[in-house]
Amino acid sequence: MMTIFHLGVLGAALILIAFLLNQLHKWKDTYFVYDFFNFIGSTFLVIYAVDGKVWPFVVLNGIWALMSLRDSITDLQRNSHKRKGGFWEKWMM
């Protein structure tokens, strides 16, 4: 069973995975998967922070989630016009 604590840990892990893969030059900050991991991770951290009534953390991760959602939508729109490549190349890069 997933608790709020586990949700917070998973959210932090998703953001750190995206960060580390970006720093290791495996993912670019323009990749859909990078922005999507940040969106899901920061959304989980917002839920965690609301439960704990940690309002500065809610604001920080709320803004992070909104910006990552915007970037994810932009990535999907840009990639939907690509005609070549498989699923990964079209939707994740």
C-alpha cells in the first residue's frame, strides 16, 4: 500500500532521476520524458507537502509542476509533427 510518505519519496526520486540523466547527458531538457518525470515528481511532492501543510514546499513544487506540464505539452506538440522514427523518437525525444 502506498502511503503519502512513499508518494513523496517516489516524487523526489523521479525528479532526481531526470536531473541525474540530464547531468550525465543521457536526457536533454527538451525531451518529453525529462519534462514528464519532472511533472509527475513535482505533482507527487505537492500532494506530500499539502498533507504535511508545508506551504513553501507546496508553492515551489506547484510552480515546478505547472512549468513541467507546460513543457510536456510543448514537447508533445512539437514531436507530434515528426513523421520519422519509432515511438521513442517521436514521443520521448
